[in-house]
Amino acid sequence: MNLANGVKTAGVVGAGGGGFPTHVKLSARAEYVIANGAECEPLLHKDAAMMEHFAAEVVRGIELSAAAVGAKHAVIGIKEKKQAAMAAIREACRGTTVRVHPLDDYYPAGDEYDLVYEVTGRLIPPAGIPPDVGVVVCNVETFANISAAERGHPVTSKTLTLAGAVRQPTTFTVPLGTSFRDCLEQGGGATIENPVLFVGGLMMGEITADLNLPVIKTTAGIVVLPRTHPVAQRKLKPPSQQNAIGKSACDQCRYCTEYCPRFLLGYAVEPHQVMRSLAFTATGADYWNQWASLCCACGLCTLYACPEDLYPKEACDQAKETMRQAGVDRPGPAEVKPHPMRDGRQVPIPTLMRKLNIERYDHAAAYTATTVEPLQVRLPLKQNAGAPSRPAVRSGDRVKAGQPVGNAPDKSLGAMIHAPFDATVTEANDNHVILTR
């Protein structure tokens, strides 16, 4: 079997949050294949659980991928503190060419640019991607899905962590399309009234109060917090207020830039300069906005570095969108050289958690094999980077587990979507497919 074709048929995409269709990566040639097990979003334990409980599948997926791209080196990056995951992976690596690369416990060690540099010493060119330096990077769960694809099993479920203000923080696997409400019930429900959910984590995730939203292929975790929590209050503030505060209060102290992980790697990212654009109308804005081009949206500037609780990350997000709409290209290649203070400015996860005021929610969230069996699931047809799928079924159709219900458009960057269980199609349109047992 051609691995890339099998992975495409199985609908495998980046399971860490990016959602890039994996068959495209496996069609490249590379010297290194790196499994990203860094998992630096506070409170999330999904990747550690995958490595601890499905180590053989993860390692098998890495081996298959290395063979497919012709890689000489296969490496798993794991934080050294994840001792159970480290032990399981090392045992699974016995007799293979896959090796473990221990990582320090800082944020964001899982950023692709950072991980590639830590493992290989190579710096991805500005606005580039890992294959530009001979590297393919995937999340550890993605590699487990690659292993399953080799056996003919499509992606129909997702492993995620439920954390925060819930009765039983836990990590578990659910059918794709399971509602957040059903996930909360798996953890015994929220311990607070009127909670808000951080989908994907506190730092880079999206905030919502809609419990009917579904788990998709990129859902790494759900963190539940009170609406009154400082991080929730900040994330809920509308952009107009964020901009007004930044325009009036930013004193150009540079802390946002000096702690920026991309800046510390040597890239032209300077959030403090982007903040200046809030004070402009047309004059100068295009110039200052380009300092946001290579921002990885890790959120460290907003939620950790800024002493005035301003919003440099959000300003960078707006700047990138402004440039996209105006057709402004990112800066071209430039020399990249790590900052001499890089190692001393990496932010330890415990320090970040204290800053976020979430230490009370720091629980193991151990993996449980308890099966969640929702009566109904909603499968959005947009679950990946690139083009959304098109419905492959109609209302009233009967489908079997593993049957395609969404197909990627021809000649597009997309991924198939499959039914997680035998069901009847309750609804099918250009946005989603709803299945009922």
C-alpha cells in the first residue's frame, strides 16, 4: 500500500490542532521525521496519554512515515517530566531506529519552529515549513492514526483531555462529532454555574459557552473555567475594547517582544512594534503590521509577558488578517540567528500556570478507556486546514461505521470524513452531517 494514499483515504489530519492533511506531508522527501509529543498547553495531557497507552501504535506510525519519506532519522520529542510516557515510548522503540529526544518543560516547546531547532539544530526559513529544512513533523496522535490507516481503519474518534472546573478531570476517547455537553458528562459535569470552555487549551484555544458544539479531528482538549476567571474575562473582551486599551496604555516596554519565542529564535517578530499600529489609521500601518507576519499566535505575549495586561497577540492576529486582505506578502528570506538570551527567557510551565492562576486545576487527568456512546453526532465538513469536505450522503441514508460521509473536493487540500458508528443520516448539507444511531 502507498502510505500517503492510505492515509488520505483514512482522512488523517494533524491531530494536535493544526489539522493539516497528513497525506501531503507523507508525499514529501525528508531526512528527519519528528513526532511532536511536547504538549505544552497547560492542563492538557492528551499526548502524554497517547504515548503511555498507545506507544506501539505511535512508534509504528513513525516508522511507516520515515520509510515513506526516505528519512534517515526518526525522533520523538517528549518532555522529560512525562516519565510514564517516556518509559512506554522507550520500551516501544526497542529494536527500531526511532529514538527519544527529551525536552525541557517550557512553553511553547511544541511550536514546530522551536521543536525542529531543538531536535536538529536547523532553523526553518522565515515563512517556511519544516520540509524546507528536510523535516516532517506530526503530532504523536497523528502517528497513531497513520498506523491505524495502514490497517485500513479511518479516523472516526478523537482523544482529548477534559480539565479545569469539572468533577473528574480525565483524558478519554470519543466518537467524532460528540457534543461538548456529552464530554462534560463524562467528567461528572462542571463544578460551576454558567461555565466557559477553552477548546484546544487556554493559550491558543478558542473560548465558547456553546455546549452543543462538536468534537472534531483537531480538538486536543477542553478546559472549563468560571466566566469570572481572569483569563476568561480577558478572552471574552471584544476586539474594539482590546484595541482601545492597547492604543491608550501601551508604553512600548518591549516585554512582549523580549519573551516572544519566535523573536528569541531570531525571526523578525516584534509585537511591541505591532502595538504601535493601533495608534495609526492608514499612515504607517502596513509597515508596522509586517512585524506580525511570522507570529505563531502562542499567546505568551498577551497572557504572560505584558505587565499591563494588554493584547499584543490579538494585535498580531489582526495585523496578519489586515495584510491578508490587502494582499501584502510576508517578508522574504532573511538570516535567522537565535538570540543569545533564548535559553534564559524560556517560560517554565509551572511559572506560566501561576501567572494564569490555574494551579488549583492542575490534576493528572488520567486516561480512561470508558466508552462514550452519544445517541447523535454532528460532523462539521470543515475539520482540517484547507478546503472543507462535501457531503457524500443524503438525509435518510443508512451508513456503516467507517463509511465516508464527506469527501474532499478534487484537486484540493482536504480530507475525508467517516461515520464513527452505524447510523441514519438525519441531516446533510454543505456545513455538516448529522448522524443518529
